[in-house]
Amino acid sequence: MSGTGYFTYSSPLNVQFLNVKDEPFRWHNSIEVVIVLEGSIHVAIADEQRTLGVGAIEIFNINQVHRLWQTDENNVVLQINIDAEFAKAYFPDLSYVWFAHEFSPGAYLGIERVEGVIKAICTLITPIVATREMPFLTLKNTAEQLLDLLIMNFDAKRMFEGNPTKLQRIGRIYDYLFNNRGFINKASLNEIAKHTEEYLNLDYLSSQFKLLIGDTLQNLLHYLRIEHAIKQLLTTDRSLVEISTESGFSSPRYFYQRFNKIFPEGPKVFREQHKKKQKMKEHCREIIDPAFVLARHHGLFKIPDTIDSALNKWIHIDIFGPHEQNSTSPYLIKISELVKGDSQAYLKMILQINTLSPNNVFGFEETLDTANRDDFQVLTWLLNQFRENGISPVFLVRTSSNAISEQITTIQGLLQNYTLTDGAEHMKGWRIELQ
């Protein structure tokens, strides 16, 4: 089964409202978030099964084998997928992150905090589900904020923050098991300690690992081997004997015993049933019109008044600093895209972002020097393009900056130069906003 079984990664973020029916086991090259809005669903994560009711959230790690299916009541589910390659580019340490599900010991966040996280997620994705077309930069910014939210609340290692020694130790063990597939080597706690050069008391090491993952190392190894076996069963024609060996089980007989304990039908029938479901996956779920869900859950999804409205009349611009991760300018204007290539297409994308909300702040990839002739010409061209589209600039000046006098002087110089080259009549509506 391919990692793109239900959607394509034409963008860093994919959001759907679903009525879950009877899905096969699947996995994606993405981080998947599932929130139950109505009814309940059953969830299986390889060898573990449970039921999620209204207000429950589940996080599936990259390429983690899982399955959703209906209970005896109707359901409405919000599913969000963040592309793995995009996520890794934004957060390079993602390969060491394990998103712990809500019910793991040591990972419980508390009802109030979970409700707050769900509300924050729904607020972030509201513009996406309420608007038919969404600019790439808006999707990118939303995906980054979602990643920050998930890592802050669901990364299992958060309990070791402030202790770099434990973080490094757990990181090496995690890397061996998950990224280097150490579970195939019939790993024991003693073997893991040797491979990761963690020559500690094994009982202590085991307790630390249980604190992190929420389960014993032995159960984790069993889970990883079953998960690998499921992938082999559903993507290859290998024999059961080959799969048992490839997955790290000590013998085919032991593999059958462990697999049958979870799936009583046995590996052969399991393979047949789920391959059949894969061919009928369009009947395994029903995509629900977002308008239906937004109307029923307006408390979670608060639609901004500006959506589907006329183009905003002002665009907020910060010309005094390069774009940074913690910048108040989340939308980046790349000068290099404006002076070469399809500048009109890039400008159209900027205008689409500006339509979404009047509070967007646009920064630049590098500090502009309005005294520099080339920089001034590019900025003048951009301002003229905004004017032709009925938009006036709002230049932001931070009152907390020591350079406030210099910034205001720079804008005054810009206004004077623009007056001389294009005429004062074209500056109606321009503003300076102190922050």
C-alpha cells in the first residue's frame, strides 16, 4: 500500500472532514491528526485498539500503521495530514520526535489542556476549510504553526526538557530502534545498551524508556515487529516465513502466535481481507462538505468576516528587518521572485494572501535599503502594482525599537522620492502604523 493512499502531497497540508466507515490498515508519509467531532470511532495502531469519542484527539506518527472504523453510531471526523518532507525541512529534529497518543502513561495532558489544543487546531485550519482556494504561503504558515503546537504538546520527550543528558540518551536509543530499524536485530535491552553505548543499569534504562514511550521496551519491540509485518503483508507477496524473519521474530511459529493473538483470523486471511479493502477504499470513508460541519460546530470553527469578502484595501508591510522564524511578519515577500521569473504570478499570490485577513504582515527576505537605487526601484514597482489593484500600503514602525526615529525618517524619504517620481496624488490612503 503506498504512502499516498488517500491524498496527494501537492501542498504541505491536507485537511478533510470525514464520515469513517471501515478502512483497511494504512500509513502515510505524513503526520496525521484525527479529531472526533461527532459520534465515535474505533482506532487500531498496529497491535493496539481503542475507541475514541467526541472531543478525542489522536496523533499518528510518520508512516505509522493505523486503521479507523465506525462504531454503532454515526461519526464526523476532522483529519489533518502534514507532509513529512515539509515537516522535516521545518523541524530537522523531527526524526527524533515520537508523538505520544493521549492515553499513554505519562503523556496525559488533562481534559482542559486537550480542549485548548483542539480549539487551537480548529482555529488554525478554519480559513483553509472555509475557503476554496488557499495560497501556498498561507498553507505553509498554517502547517508550521500546527507543527509547533503538536511538538509542544505531544512530543513524548517533552518530559525530559531541561535535562540534556537524558534527552541525548533517549535520542540515541530512539534513533537505533526507529531510524535504524534495530528491532529487526532481535534486540534486547542489553543489546540496545551496547549499540547506543549506554552502559547503565539496565533496570534504570528500562524505567526511563517506559517513562518516555509509556510502555515496556519488550512491548515496544513487539509493536514495531508487528507493524513491520503488517506492511510486508500488505505491500509484498513474500511468504509468511520470510516476513517473520524480516520482521525480527525469533521463529515463524512465534510470529504466528503473536499475530493470531491480535488478529484471530491469522496473517494469511488478514492479508486477503485488507488487500481487498484497499481496492475498495473509496467506500471506506465519505468526505463531508466543510460548510455542513462549520454550520454545526461554529463554536470550534469561527469563520473570519473577511473570508469571501472584497479584497482588503490595505496591505501591512514591514521593511525594517529580514524575515525570521519569530518575526511578526509571517508572510514573506521575496525580492528575487519579483525581479526575475513570473513576477505577475508571484504578485497574484501575495494579493490572494492579503485577501484572507487584514491583519497579515508582509516582511521581506532581506533588509531593504530605500537609499539604494535598485531597492527603491523594486519597492516603487511593488507599490505601483498594489495601487493598480486598489490596495494602499501600511508601513509598520515598532515603538519598542531604538531605531524608531531612523525608521520614520526612512519612510519620509520614501514618500518624498515616490512623490517626485510618481506624483503625490497616487499616495492617497497610504498610512504609517506604530506598533
